[in-house]
Amino acid sequence: MKDMDKVAHRLAFLEGASFSPEDLESIVKEIEDNERIVGELEEFSQGTPWISLQAQPHEKKA
Amino acid sequence: MVPNDICELNLTDLSWLIAARELSSVEAVNAALTRLERLEGKLNAFITVLYEEARAEAKKVDEEIARGNNRGPLHGIPVTIKDMFETAGVLTTGGSKILQDWVPETDSALVERLRRAGAIIIGKTNLDEFGHGGTSTLSHFGPVHNPWDIQRIAGGSSGGSAAAVAARIGMLSYGTETGSSVRRPASYCGITGFKPTFGIISRHGSFRGAWSQDHVGLFARSVKDIALGLDPVAGFDARDPASVHQETPEYAARLNANVKGLKIGVLGKFLEGVDSTVKQAFDAALKVLAGVGCEIIDFDVPEVRYAAMTSMMTSSAESAGINRRWFRERYQDFVPHVARGIAVGMAITASEYLTVQRARHRIREALRAAYEKTDIIASPTTARVAPLLSEGLKGSGDDTRHASYNQSNLLRFPSMLGLPGCSLPIGISQEGMPIGMQLIGSWFADQTVLNAALAYQSTTDWHTRGPVLGNP
């Protein structure tokens, strides 16, 4: 229950889908681990420019 | 010519025989369908088989050829396509219960171009649901079995396509790749698989796994056949926002096995966890490439340690976005593992996704610098041969959750960055399973990759070997 409380704000994104307790446990675990992954990638990408897509159409040539 | 002999022909020879009217397209299609009927019970490689439609098409092709109209190398050739491609009037399921009854009204761009080339689609192949997986066991229609050992996986998500080609059912198969879904099953099934640069083949009318990483690719028994299958389907399509303008593709005509001086980079630190028999086969393959004049260079790109994580998080978030509506309305109809994966992706925030893309950009710049030092990056395609079905989803040993010198990163970075890649067979393990090597080129260096693969296949015969299954 404690783990689910920690990620309750994320579980709200699941739009009411109700998984079994076992499935929910596995989802929660992975969500928490994803937080660790994002932290590492944030560290790794320090100093790298943010990506921006061009809004205007442009020719792409091979 | 008996049907099994027809199935053993290469594409060039079959194409010539049909054009010369020494063999009919009807005979070629019937041979493929006969073989399919004999083996499909063991492989489960197909979701839909187009018996009558394919025979009717083949008859029309023969009449057209008799009138002197030949459309090119694929005219009258039996091919298969992954059930990710919309096919007008034909069940198109994505391997999912959600679309188990869906029949589109229009063709995908791939199917349009195959029809224009006169190819005969004989079936839609089985896959991981909507491309979510690396095993082809996550299908509503049951798992695909590897033709080399039906107790093993074919790999995914394009496992049905790879299994079909390996089992000599159809000369070519077209699949898709988001993480490794062409290269991995090609390696596991002992065939040649090619994923071109992002944007070379239109994805219009195919289901999206993760839009910024999805590619269309193809499988064949040799790189010569790959090139023949690539030419008719490559080319700009305004309906796919990722499509690129290019000259008329002539990959087959420009094949050249003279690769003297080509630089082949090896990221050796990433190979330490690779199975010893796979490593031995790879080392032997490097010697072959050196023997044909390539320069082998050892170097490191430490940023690639983050590739698998970055690719995985990108796919997770994008596939959640793509599947959001179905998830909201009928998540229970997804394969359970896929539903759980989408749920996890739904929980990734926009700012986290953008952070992941920043990391992706850093890796891309590191590879851009690397390709100034080398023409190709080579590695074993997978760290081990196809695992047993009983080993489940973890059987491949892939790690997409830790930054490390794990081979999984080499498997994931090409699709994440849109680089052209070819997996080709380089040996057989002690268990009798195929081993593959991947050659990854820089952006739009597709011809270089194909030429390097041709140089290897011109001096070896691993690509001519096939599974015992179904052979007389």
C-alpha cells in the first residue's frame, strides 16, 4: 500500500483501468524503477540541448 | 520442378524462370502454399493465409507475363507481410483481439507498392501484439515457433515473418522494427534481415509501435534478395511524415562486394557478456571481413551504455500515447503483458519524456562523431541464440533498465537513432541454432551496409543453410 501511495499520482494516469493486485504490484514496481531511470538519464544529458521539432515543413533529402 | 525445389530457389533465379515462362507464378505460389500447409501446424507463423486470392493473382500475373508485360524482379513472386500492414479486403489484426475482426478498405503504402511490383501476397504473419515485444509470444493468436527448433522462440516482434522465410515459405517477408524487431528475429531464425534508414520505406497504413522509432524492414535468404525486395518499396511518400526524398532506389543495381578499405568498428567493451559460441562466430566473421579488405577498428562510444534505457523509455511513452484510446476503452483485451506495459507508459510524464529525448540526442551526437572514424559498426546481433519458449520473456537476457556495457545497447541503438542495419547469419551454435551478426551504417549509408553484407556472403555460405524442419 505504501508503494502505491508513493506513485498514486502516476496511477491516476491509468484512466480507471483496474488491474489485479499482482499486476498492479508489477506495474508499481516498474513505475518506481522508471523514476530511477529518468534520474540517471537526466544526469547523463546535462549540458545537452533540448530537442525541438521544426514547426514549419521542410524538405528532407536522402 | 517439384514444389520443395521451387521453394529452395533464390529470388533472382525464381524471378528469371517466371519471366522466361519456364515456371509459372501459379506454380511458385502453389509450392509456397503447399509448404505452408505442411509446416504451419508446427510454426504458427501465420494469422491469415490468402489461398484463393493468391492463386487468382498468380493466374493474372501469368497472363500478363504471357502478353509480354513484366514489371520487374518481384513480378509473380510469393511474399508474406507482417500483420501490421493494412491490406484492403483482408483481415488485419496487429496480432490483437482488439482488431481480430477488422478488414480495412485501403492498402498500406507497402502493400500498394508490392501490388504495383506484381508481388503475390500469400499471407499475413504472426507477431507480438502491435509490435510490443521481442519474442513473438505476445500474440492473441498464440506464439510463433522457431523453424530450427520449435521449442524455441522465433524472436520478435516480426517473428512470423522471419520464421516464414527461414522455413522457405515465400521468398521475402516484410516486417517492422521499433527496438530490434527485424534484426533479432532474423538472427534467431538464421536469415538476412534489413532495416533501412528511418524514412526510406513509408509506414503509411501500418500500425505504430512508437512513431519516432518505427521502421519498415524486410527478410530474405540473402542480401541480394533483400536488395531486390527493397527497391520496389523504398521511396518518398507524403502520407508518412517521416518519409524522406531520395533518388529512385537502385539498391540491387548498385550492389558491390568490393569493400576494400571499408572501416568496420567494433565496440568491444559491449561484448563481454556475449555467449562464448556467439563471440567465436563473430570473431571468425570479422576475420572474413578483414580478408576481403576491410579494416577492423576497436573503439568505444561510452554514451551507448544508455541506449537501451533511452530506447525503452521512448517506446514506452510513445506506445502509451498511441494506444491511449483503446487502453481507456478496453485494456482487458490487450495481451496482459502488453496491457501492463502500456499502463507503465501512461505514467510517464511529458517532462520525463523530454528528458529522455535529451539523452537520446546526446547518444545521437556521440554516434555522429563515431561515424567519422568508421563506416560500419559491427557486433553480434544478439548476445545468445534463440532461447527456449519455456524460458519466458526474460530468456533473451536483454537488459533495458541499466546503463552498462551490455550488448542490449548495441541491439537497441540502431532503431532508436534511425540508422540502417542488416543482420546476417554467421554460424550455427552447438545446439544447432543460428548465430547472427549485425552491420550498422551511418544515416543513409544503406548501400554501404548492403555492400558489406554482400562481401561477407560472397565468401561464406551460412546464409544458404536452412532448418531441417519439413525438408524431405
